[in-house]
Amino acid sequence: MKKQIGYEKLLGKALKGGDYSEIYYYNNDNEACEAEEATHCVIYEREKNGKLVHTIYAYL
């Protein structure tokens, strides 16, 4: 599987009860980037079937 720039998937229980989390990282120009270069991110907590449980917008 090819690594997607600006994306990370974390398996395991999330804070709001999701089964996994997906994190998308962005720079000041709202372009996808590596986590180390990011200024903000969006975190999606999801159930096993993909249903969205919670969304978090964060500035890094």
C-alpha cells in the first residue's frame, strides 16, 4: 500500500468511542503535508464500518 502524504490511520479505541482515527495534516496553504511540517489537522474518529463518530479540528 502506497503511503499517502498528509494522512495517518491510528487503530484502536479513540476518545469518543470510535474504533480507529484518521488524521489529515495540512500546512498554512491548506496543502497536504507531513505531520512534522503541519500547522493544523483534521481528525476523524470512525466505527469499524466507517461510520463517522466525531470530528476534531486542531491547530498544531
